[in-house]
Amino acid sequence: MAQHGGAMTTDDPELKAFLQARERVYGGFLTFVTWSIVGIVLLLILLAVFLL
């Protein structure tokens, strides 16, 4: 039978710094994806306006 570890605690300062860095990277990625989608949608709208 597998051993189950306890709940993960964030008392370790290195773990807190690691998690904060991951959150910053994830936040930047989400911002990039959001603005990319907005840009593509705007480009498609402009193409539709000028071509129709």
C-alpha cells in the first residue's frame, strides 16, 4: 500500500518564493494569451470590414 504524505505546508521560505515565481510566470502567460486572442479577434474584424 502506498504511503500518504501529510498536507503540504508553505512554512518553507524557499517553497513560498518558488510558488510566487510560478504564479508570476502563469500570470504573464495568461496576459499574453488574453492579448493575443484580443489581437486576433480585432484583426479578423478589420479584415471582415475591409473585405465585405
